[in-house]
Amino acid sequence: MKNGVAALVAGALTLVVGAVWTLQGAGVFTGSPMTGQKQWFAIGLAAVLAGIALLGVGVRRRAAARKR
């Protein structure tokens, strides 16, 4: 895919998964071995940041493609 669509999709998915992991690590979502684990809280935060970065890349690529 061109024009940054792949980065937008990957960023959105990474952001959502990271948010779930963060909330599980914080103990908000229960019923998982990941619940209440600081490790998963940190991994989730890292995934959220990576998702935000990917979304930024996708937005920039789409904006650059529109200028052409």
C-alpha cells in the first residue's frame, strides 16, 4: 500500500494492542495472567508510543502524497 496507509493501519493496531496491554498490566482489565504485571504495563506503554510514532509516519506520508 502506498501513501502511508500501511503505516496508519499498523500504527492504529499497535496503539490499540498497546493500550490493552497497558490496562492489563495496570490491573484494569482482569482475567489474564498479564493482569497486574508491571512488565506488561511497560511493554504496553512502549507499544503505545510505537503506535503513535507509526501513526505520525502515516500522516506525514499521506500529507506528502497530497502535495504532489
